[in-house]
Amino acid sequence: MPSRLRRNTLVTEIRDLLRKIGPIVSDSGDHITPDKVATIHELTKAVNRRIVSGGDGT
Amino acid sequence: MLHGKALPCEGNFQFPAKGFFTVLLALLAGLAPLHADNPPKKIALSDFPAAAVQEVVVPVPSEIFAVLDKLGNPNWKAQLREGKVRTPEDRVRTALLLGNVIAEGFVAVEAEDAERVKELGRQVLTLAEAINVRKSVIARSKSITDKAEQRDWRGVRVEFDGALQDVRGAMDELNDHDLSQLVSLGGWLRGTEVLTNIVGRMALSCFTSPSSSTTSIAASGRCPAASAVTPL
Amino acid sequence: MIASASHSCRRGLTGFLALLAAVALAPLLHATVDDALSFAYEAALPYYKQGYSVRKDAWGGDLAVHQKKAVSSQLFKGNDYWFLMASDLKGASLSVHIYDDKGNLVDAESWQRGRFAGVRVSPKATGTYFAIVQVLKSPEDRTPWALVYGYK
């Protein structure tokens, strides 16, 4: 990844998000609990808000 | 290798010069029995060196939404994001937003909201313009509008799929490979947000007992059969 | 020195001719793989009419007789898939079958008819699957092939 992208705060946030989601999905196998689904939802929702508004996602 | 090559057949699926073969195939199907060879029940995938395994074809959004069609009728309208997006100043956010808006298009199709679909088609065009790939989606944007007016939802999906691929193709041609990946990532993020919300709500409606938080849900999103419920 | 130069020159000339042949033949090979693709789409047409959406993305190439190739794809539980393989080479015979990531055959049904072959799969789980394509017989050393798939 070029450094201009690596330095981008939004890209950094997305990388963090993927690092969090990865283990949730891989540990769950074919079945995933509702609370884990809710966690993924909240994580992606916050980043999407940032993408749309450019704000802090809160 | 043909992988990734855009062919003009999807959706229309017209073969003006190949009608003969269609008839021939139909005749053959009628006259000749279909044979199946006897494939081994198990193979060692390690027998296929990496070079022999060709690149994975990434699923298009409509392929994923085809699964969701079978979930019954979730409240898709409730998932729609309101308002019009503003074109960001920076290209990174614009690329992510473009993918986000295309994914939103699929949600609007599920909600069968023609006006919203048309609006999103226009937003795709505006955002594509901001990253210099407007030309690649002009025709798609128009088709999205036309097909939404005809309420041809399957057709609209094909156009949104095509818009995503055309934008990525145009960006790759401009050597914007990283931004091109961000478009896909933006779509994945919005899709995941919506789907996890729907699956989460379905799980809640499936299991109302206090112990529901420890009950697993099938990856398909359907309420699992009693035998399939495996507490983690 | 002269012999060496001559040898080097001959090698250069051979390389040049090989390159020229490759350049000249490349469009032919490409054209014939494109033809194979047209046939693969022909084979997919009946399934399109049954409501399957057929992907634009396709795989293709050329194979020797009995040579196998694996192509991988992410398939989703809940969808139903048809993979259709074809060649434009008359007299060729092809086969295609689907295996999961552990190497287990997962065909729901399959057929083989000369230069056309098809297989249906209803994945039990979302994941990576492998279509194993093979040329069973052919009048030529190399047989162009193409593979497309549809889902619903």
C-alpha cells in the first residue's frame, strides 16, 4: 500500500476495523452468535458514518 | 485467461449470430441422452499446484443479494440511508463513498424504492466524476434510471454490478489500483452494516428467550432448525 | 568467436521467429478461446431462461487431453449454481465437477455432452469451491475451453 494511503486516517481506521472483525468471523465458523453480529454491525456502522459525513463517526 | 474480462452478454444475453447453436443445443438435448462421467468422490487439492489454480472470481453484490432474496421479507426500507451524500474533497473518501453508494443501490432495490434507486444512480455518476471515471458509468447511470422506472429490479442489480466493475476497470486503467480496491471496500462496509442489522433483527425475532444471546444463528441468516442450534 | 557469434545470432533469430510466431498465433488462440466462451454462454442460455443470472466473469484457456485444471470460486450457501464449460473444437469432450475446499465432490447433478459439460451445485456452506475442468478427448493437442457460471 502506498504511504499516502497508509497515512490516511480513514484507511487506518478501516484496517483496525478489519483486524477486529477478522477474528470474530474466523472463530465463529458456520455459526455466529447474535451479539457478535451486533458487534460487527456497530463497528461497520461507525466507519460508514465517517465515510459519509467525514466526521468522527459518533 | 478470460477471468475479469467484461463481456457484453450479462443481462441482455442476446446472441444474434448464435441462434443456430441454441437451436442445435436444444435439438441435441432432446435427441441425445445427457451423459455424466464418473468423477472421483474425493481429490487431493494439493495435486493442483498453485499455478494450476486460477484466480478467484470475486462475488458480485447481486450474487450475495440473491441469497438475501431467500430470507423472506426483511424491512429493507428501514435500512435505507436518508439524504443525499456530498462529494468529499479527498479521493480516498470519494472512492469509499462511491462503493458505499453502489451498495446502497442494492438496498434500495431490495426495498423496491424506484425514486431512491434513481437518486443513487445519479450519485454514482457525480462521485465517479470526482475521481475522473465519469465516462465509464454514464450509460450505467442512465440504465439504472430506466430500469428503476420499469421496476425491472433484476435489471437494476445487473447495472449496479456493472457500474462497480466498470468504475474499477476505469480506475485500474488509470493505475489507481489502490483507490479501485477502496471502492470495493466501501461497498463491502455498507453491505456488511446493513446485512448484520437485518440478520441481527431476524435472530432477535427467532429467539425471544433470555438465553438468546448464547444461541448461534446459521450463517445464511435463517432461523436455525432446533437441531442446528449449537450454543457456543 | 565467429562460431560463437553465429550461434548467438542463430539463437537470436530462432528467438525472434518464436516471438513472431507467438505474436502471430496469439490472436488466433485468443479468438478460439473467445469462440469457446461463446459456446459456454450458449450452454448457459437454458439456465438463464430458468432465472439464473450468468456472470460476466469467465475462465478460459487451453488444455491437453486428460490435463486437469482447478479454478476457484467463492460460493454462497442459499444460492444454487450451474457451471457450464464448452469448447469450440468439434470432436472434443470435456468434463467439469465441483469440489469443496477439502476435496470432496459436491456436484448436485452433472452432465457431459461432447464439447459441452455442466454441473449444478447447492453449497452446504459458504466458502471456496473448486471447479475441476478436464479435456477427456480431443482431435488436437491443445483444446481451448471456457467456463461460465450462473446463480439464483
